[in-house]
Amino acid sequence: MAHPARKNIVTSLGLKIILQRPTLASLLGCVVSEWSLLEQELIFLYATLMGRYLPTFEGYSLPLHPVGLQIFDAIETNHTRMELLRKLANYVLDESPLMAEVEAKTIPAIRQAAKKRNKLVHGNWGISGEYPDALIYSPVFGEKLVFLEKDFDDAITEIENARRLLIDLKVKIEQYFKDNP
């Protein structure tokens, strides 16, 4: 990931300053966009779990519970969303080996991706002439960090990998529901 900047570097901060590094500014925007796609899959997974007990019809996909969509969308923090997902999955998948996948693989991957996303999205960003190919993460406390294109790409990849885990899990859960009506 990022590496520490040289001590006492001059950093320019301010309105739209990161646009002076257009590729990196775009990649920061991609982090936001990719996270939104992950959240959408998370909402669909939750609504699928809630829809477990809704009527199903031959030839149609399993129902998404409309209240599940609304509840999950209204919750703003990742921690609360993960706990809600864990509790619902535990209830609905109680006897399924899929619960172990939720606990050991899916939720940890989402939490790790969220941690990286939060650091990037909530960072104080600037630029420095000493690092013309980087954005400088400038926290109120702590050392400045140098973020290169690869650092943003790594975060995007981690978010995408977590999203793919969600998609794969949802497919497995749908099959489990069909096999265990």
C-alpha cells in the first residue's frame, strides 16, 4: 500500500487540488463507484435472505423482500450492516454450511475492503511537487502517506473481490433455497 512521505514535505491542499493529478483523482472516484456496486450486492443479498419465506413461483427467480431492501438501504454504517447480515444469515442459514462461508470469508472480506475504502474516501488529499505521480494523504495526526496509482488499483481490486464473493454467495444461497424449500 502507500508509503510514508518524506518528513516536512510541502503539500498543497484545497478545493479540487487533486484534479491536478487527473488519473489518480479518477481512481479515487472509482473507489467510490466500486464500493457502491458492492453495497448494491450486499442489499440484494440481505433482501434474498429476508425473502426466504416469501412465496416462490416456478420459472421465476427467488423473491427479494421489499422491506429487506428498504431496511438495509436505510442503515448507514458498515458495522451495523454486517451485524444485521450476520444475524439474519444465522437465522435463515442455521443448518447450512453456507453460514460458515458468511462468517469466515464474506464478512471479513467486506470489512477489510471497507477499511481501505474508508481511509481513501475520508482522507485529506493533497499534492506535492516532490511526488508528481502521487496524491498525498495528509491526516490531521500522523505522518503523510504517498499514494501511487497502484495503491488505488489495489483498493479497487480488493473491493471488487469482496463484491464477487457476495455475488457467488448469493448464487449459492439461491440454490440452497431451491434445494431446501
